[in-house]
Amino acid sequence: MKETCEGEFSRAVNAIKPRGFVAENVTGILNPKFNYFVKNIY
């Protein structure tokens, strides 16, 4: 479920293209398993 939520968040941000957004769990996003997610956002 967790991977689905993060993928959906990434999809929503990319689709809506807001001027800014806030994401939490900063420590967790540094985990190598989220590299794909981070690359798509930045």
C-alpha cells in the first residue's frame, strides 16, 4: 500500500503541476528504494 500511495502522489503532482507542494517523511524519502520517486519529482 505504501508504494501505491507514493506513486499516486507523484502521479498527482506531475499531472496537476502545482507551483509548489509539500511532502512529509523527509528522512524516509532518502531511502534508496525511493530513488525513482525522487528522480521523477526533481
